[in-house]
Amino acid sequence: MRKKNRIVEVFPILLFLIFTLSALGIVTFSVQIYRNIVERAEGRFDTETAAAYLSEKFRNHDDRGSIQMSDFMGNDAIAIEENIKEVPYITYIYVYDGYLRELFVEVSEIGNCTAADGNEILPMKSLDVEKISDSLLKVKLRDVNDKEEETYLSVKSRDFAGGDTL
């Protein structure tokens, strides 16, 4: 009878220990999955955000001949021309000194600017722009962790000038 009493006393404790260890294992496994998801999301945040930023710039400035592939002080760039109150302005989007930058300046003042004058948008290692067709650009962005994002940007307006003007 004593043996049965011992088993009856020990069984609930063993059952509780098994339940506790199982719950602890599930929580530990869940934490590891969550960490992996967060690391992957953080790793692609800069390049995906930069690609979305460029896409939005294209949508907002999709006028005839206003978007161009360009070289801005030795850097691949996208140039966006616009007139504000009959004054011509240009926006350069490029990578310089570890950052994706945007420089918005009056066309007459561009000679007074340097590549360092652009506003820092996101940490970025490189921006490569390739013209696929008259209305399509391929943009490759590489962040400081060497994660790469490739996106295609399409210009909807149909009257394109020659050369690198879209």
C-alpha cells in the first residue's frame, strides 16, 4: 500500500514538471522564430524603403521628359526636373558617403553644390541605374550590410527625348 501511495504522490509532480518543460520548450522555440523574423525584416528594411521611396518619386514626377538617368559628381543618379512658379529646379537622388541622398536645388545654383550637400535619406552603399527601355529603369540598391534590392521603375508618360532622358 505504501508503494501505491508514493506513486499517487509523485505522479502529479512529474506531470507538472513535464507540462512546465514542454511549455518552456515551446516558448524558447517561439522566441527563436521571432528573432529570425525580426532579423530578416531589419536586414531588408533600408533597401526596401529606398526602393519604395524611388517608386513614389517616379509616380509623383511622371511628366514628359522630367525624369533622367544622370551622373551627379561621379555618382549614378536619377535627376528629376520640374518648374515651380516658372523657376526650373532639379532633384538628384544618388548615393554618396554611405547614404542615399536627395539634393533639391534651383538649376542655376547647381554649380555651387557638392555631393555632400544632399540630404541623407537612408544608409546605403550603392545605387546602380540601368536603362532597360525608353520607359523602364532597373535600379539596384545595396545597403551597408550588402543586402541588395532590385526594382524596376516605369515611366508612364510616353513622349521621351533621346539619350538617357526618360
